[in-house]
Amino acid sequence: MFSLSELKPSSFSLNSSSIIIYDDLDLILGKPTHCRITKSETDITCDCSLKNLRRIPIRNIPKETTILNLSGNSLTLIPNNSFDGLVKVHTLYLRSSKITLFEVGAFSGLDSLKYIDLTSNFLEKESLPPGLFRPVSKLQYLNIVSNLFHISKEYPDSVLRDLTNLETLSMSGINGAVFGNGFKYLTRLNSLNLDPCSINELQNDTFTSFKGLPILNLYLNCRLKKVQPGTLAPFQSIRSLTIIESIFIRISDLLVVLSSLKDRNMSLIDFSSNYRSRTGADIISRDAFSYLGDVCVEEVILSRNQICIIQGGSISMMKYKNCLKRFDVSRNNIYGDTQTAFEIFKLSVLKDIDISKQEPTALGPYSGNKSEGYNSDDLMNSISYTIVLPPSLERIYASGLSIRSTPLANVNFKFGSHIVYVDVNWTPFSNCDGILTGLDNLQFFGMSGFNCKILNPKLISSFKNLQELQSRNANLNIGLQHDASGIFLKGLEKLRTIDFSGNGLENLNPKLLRSQYNSLNSVDLSNNNFDDFPFTITEFKNLSCINLENNKIIGLDEKIMKDLDELDSRIEGNLKIRLDHNLLQCNCKSLDFIKWLFKTKIQLDNGGNYSCGYIDGSKKTTAYALQNIDELTKQCVSKFWLIASVCLTLLLIIIIIISSIVFKYRITLQYWYLVIRRKYRMYSKLDEQSDYKYSAFVAYHNDNYKWVCGPLTTFLESEKKLSLCLHDRDFALGSLIVDNIFDAISQSKKVILIVGKSFLKSTWCEYELDMARMRMFRENKDILIVILVEKILPEDMPKSLLRIWNNVTCLEADEYVSEENTPQFQHLF
């Protein structure tokens, strides 16, 4: 014998204040232990499960044990006195232990046993000898589900008759078996569970053996195909009825089973997850629904039954409309008739209604493509509707409705003052251009999945008591763009939780959250496109949870980090931020951010260790970057000077290139400079002149002065009546030479170049040649007359003159003219 006080606790503890694990029993017993023992405030649990035991290790089980788990072993036979001395055990698990036989005294010594689980063994009726349960007369719960009683098609009622204190019995329903008279002795039985159950038909005499028993809860997970009206008559005290997974029977046919419960008071009728057919649907008529209406029941669950229609008038005809508090018809295929929807308000004490996830089948008029002739644009958003609600209704579950793509109209809810919860998530309204009113005390509103590309900023403005808003994947990135004044959440001063995840948002209007500075506690902006922290947090008083996962944030700047630390301080260190799965960078710009991740007292997901793009282009973590922060800093310094050197080199190269270009095209640039300068000096455009001031401008060197100003001028001005511009005579005094040259060329119809060797050596003569050539190319006119007064070989000519020489007809003066300055030169013209 030994006591727990002698056991030495191991170093492992689930809860140091309430649970101790002992694993040193081998020191006490002198043999290896098979079981793990834990102690809580009220119980000592000995867990010997999954040890491949072939017998019960009674010596390894402390006498103080209250919960014993022997599941998952290979016990096969449980002999007499197997639990001798375990007088304190009140709960025994023998699940899946391959037990085939109990000896009659197997449970001797379990004086306190109240709960036994024999699920999934190999038990038949003969495996349980008469008198087996006499030593455990206090037993209140017995589970013998999934054994082999179906082989003999008999229930073990003869051995169960000794359990006069049994309150809950769970066993498998056997098709064709009869509930024997032994069940009559279970006088305290209040819960009967047949799960799983292979019974196909419930007849009027099926449950006769349970007549008079105080059964409150009946749970049937069967494969029913047919039921008779008087099946449930023996259950005089029933309060909760569950019939599920009967996939071969329509709800309209199953409801008849309630006829024997007429005028009863019940808490629950659950007929969920029954009829299943790929092409079928169920129509509940008024007569079938009346079986339900004749029972005063608080909660009805008809979900997942392929119901397509609840006939109009069914609710109006309910005898006990004022009993129903919760009505669940979710996961059906309901599309009509509409009269039923307008009758809901007659359920005067209804608190919860669940119509979510209606999925019309091919039989429904709204399935597949739009109905012929229907156009969503026909429903103008200016239309307003009034929906009358049950006066006590508190919660509406209407998510995932497969409706036609319909604009969200203006809706006023009448008698909606008690509504605190509305979930219409994932209902495909084609826009959000409506206004909802009448739900003044609403606390939760779910509008995820709406197509809010068109958003009325006042959509939820009347929800002054709203505390939680869900609007995931609702295209708010487009809808909120048009809310420049940020009035979508204006006035919602009690809003504590906002979920705008998955909206493709790239930025938030700074005015959007103004009304939530004092109330906002949690904001979820994950799965968007933010590349920086999306809002200013300095004004928030109670914000403690920020989710920014799956965005495009590369880091936080110094001001944001400082503001976050100050917020964490304001809320006494309770700030939580999620930043995982962003595009964080561990580079020179983020050195301070990397240090902050592991220095801040804010509770970051993953402890601040995130994947990041490293400076060398590889994928690392922020923890790695922090560990190598000194090396990273050195690389950044080197990189700075490298970049600076490259930039300066590039700048120098660019300057050289620009200088070369400017030098090469200096004449062209100067010409255009003078053109622009003339424009701003208010000269008229050259191509707009119809008359020129001079017939020709004569460009010459002073060495040819006598010939130009003498014979040439006399001949052209006196005899030919032409007006010439000569720089010695006509240039304006006080003006710049370049301006005089440019004006003379621009105001002359022709330009005569008197070219000699002295001309080619003169800078100003070369300038006059370049300006004349630029004007010729610009206007595409033949304005140049070149007179060679000396013999000059082409190879001695400058490039500018050579281009003219090759493209313009030139005049050559003979030697006599050029040397003697004789007036006999008319033949040149």
C-alpha cells in the first residue's frame, strides 16, 4: 500500500497550481509504471490509455484515483475483481479496448462509479452476464455505442435492468430489434441516445417499453424511411427531440411523428440534416407544418433538408406561435413562397432566426442564369422597403444567401428596436447604394462579400450603438474613394471592432475613423495592399489589436514606431500587432525598424521574427538580421560610399557629354537662342514677313572693303536699285555685334558672302557664315550667294563652307577683278 503523498512529482506540470504529474511510481512499486497520474483540485486521474495493456494494472493505479482511463488497449476479458480497492473511481473509460467478455464480478469494488464508457468494443448480449451491473448501482451514465449487439438483433436490456439510477443511456439503434421489458426498470432514465442507429421505420409500438419513464431528451441518428404518427406517444415527459441524418425521408413526411406530441411543452425539436437528394426538393404544406405548430416548442431546427418552399399560411396557422423563440431553416433551398416571409412577424416571442446559406437548386427560379426578362437595373436604389419584424427579435442570421444580383435598396425595419445582431455576410448585393434604418440598438453587423464599388456613405449611419462591423472582401477600395468627407463611420462612437480585410485597400481616408478615437479596440486590415502603416494612431485611446497581415508593408518609419510605443504605454502594455506575410525588407533603410521589432514591448506575432528581403537579395528573417546587425551596418556604410562614388562619376560623365554636345552644336544653339530672344523682344516671326528691309546682307572682310563698298555697292544699289546691308554702314550703334549680325541676316532677302582667305581666317566672318547657313537650313530657301574673290582649293575650305560649296552655286571672280578692284565685274551677275 502507498499514498500519493509519498509520490515524487516530476518536473513537468500542466498547471503548477492545480495539476501535478507523477511518473515515479516505479520507485514505489519496484516495477515500471504504465500509467500517467494527474491531480487537480477535485480529481485524481490515472491515464492508462493506449498502452497495449492485456490486463488491468491494478497495482499501478493509486487507490485515491477518481477518474480511470483504460481506453485503447487489448484487454479482451475483464475478470472478477479487476477494480478491487478503487472505491473512489466515479468515471471509467474503456473505449476501444477490444473487450469481448465481462465476468459477472468484474465491476466489484467500484462503489462510487457513476459514469462508464464502453464504446467501440466487441460486446454482444452474451458478453454482459446478468448481475454484471449490480455492484455499480449508483451508475448514472452508460455508453455502449458501436458494439456487436446487432449480430443477435437484441438489446442487452436484461442486464441493464439493475441500473435503477441510470439517467443517460447511449447505444446503437438496431434495425429489426425490439426494445425489451428490461428497459422498464430504468425508472430514472431522462436521456436516450440512439447514435448510430440503423432503424428504418418507427412504428407506433417501437418505444412501448419506455412508457412511463421520465425521458426528457430523445436523440435519434437513424436512417429512417418511414414513421407512424403515434411513435412518440410513450414519451410523456419529453422536452427535447432530435432526429437527424435520416437522408431517405422528407421533412414533410417526418413531421407527422409530432402528432403524438400535440399540446406538449418542449424546449427543442431538431430535425436537421435529413432529406438528401441530388435533384429532389421538399415542399412543406400547411397541413404538414401544422404538426409543428401544435407543439409549444421554444426552438425549432430544420436546417439542411432541401426545403424549397414553406407554404404560405403555415406560420399563421400555428397554434403555438407565441412559444417559438428560435427558428433555424438555414442551409436549405428556400425560394418561396414569399407570403411565409411576411408572416414571420407573427412569431411574437421569436428572438433568433437563421435563414443563412440558402442555395436554390435547379428547381428554383433564381438558380443558374438570371430569369428571363430580369434586369437588376430595374430595381432602382431610390425604392424604399419596410420590413416588419417580430417585436422580440434579437438576432438575424442571413449570411450566404444565393439571391439574384440585386442592388441594396433603402430598407426600414419596423419593430427592430430589440435587434442586436444582423449577419448578412456573403450575400451578393450588386451595390451598397442604400440606407438601412430602424435598427437603433444594433451591436453587430456583417456585410462581408457585398459589392460596395458603389457605396452610399450613409448606409449604416443610423446604427449609433454598433459595436462590431464586418466588411471583408467588399470592394471598399473603390467604394470608399468616393467618401472624401469620411462619413461612412461618422457618428458610430461605440464601434469597438472593425474588419476591413481583403478589400484591396491601398490607403485610408484620415477622416474615416475620427468617431472611433475613444471606442475602437480592434481593427483588421489584413489581406489588403497597404505599403505603409495605414492610419495615424496618436488620437486612439483604447486600440489594442491591429492586424496588418498579408499587405505590402516594407517597414515602419521612426514616427510610426514611436507612436505605437506611446499607444502601448497608454493602454498599459496590451497592444497586439500582426505583421506576418508582408514584404518587409532587411536593408539599410530598415536598420532602426529591425532593432525596434525586438526592443518594443508591443506583443508582435511570431515575437517580431518575420521573413524579410535581405540586403543581398536573399530571403532571411528579421531575427537573422538583428543577429548580424553590425555586419549589416558596415555593408550599408560601404554601400553608401559606393553609391555616392557611382553617382558622382555618372554626374561627371553626364556633364562631359552635355558639354561636348553643347560645344558641337554651339552655333545651332546660339542661333535658336537668338531666335527666341528676338521673339521675346517682340519681333515678328521671319516666316510671316512678306517684305524684307534689305535686298541682301553683304558679309565681307575689311581686306575687301574697297571693292565691296565701291564698285560692288555702286553696281547693285545704283544700277540694279537693290538695297544692301553693310556692317560698316548699317549696323546699329550700341547694339551687340551678334544682334546686329542676326538682325541683318534675318531682315535681308539674300546673303552675299565675299569669301577670300582673309574671310576664312576671321572669327566674325565665320560667325556670319554659320548664321546664314542656319537660316538657309531652317527656312529651306536658297538665300546664299557665295563669291570667291580668291582661288581656294576645296581641301582648304572649312567644313561649314564646304557644305555650301557642294550644295549652292558659287561665283568665282577672275584674278583681274580680285586683284585690281576694277569696276568691270558685271559679268559675275
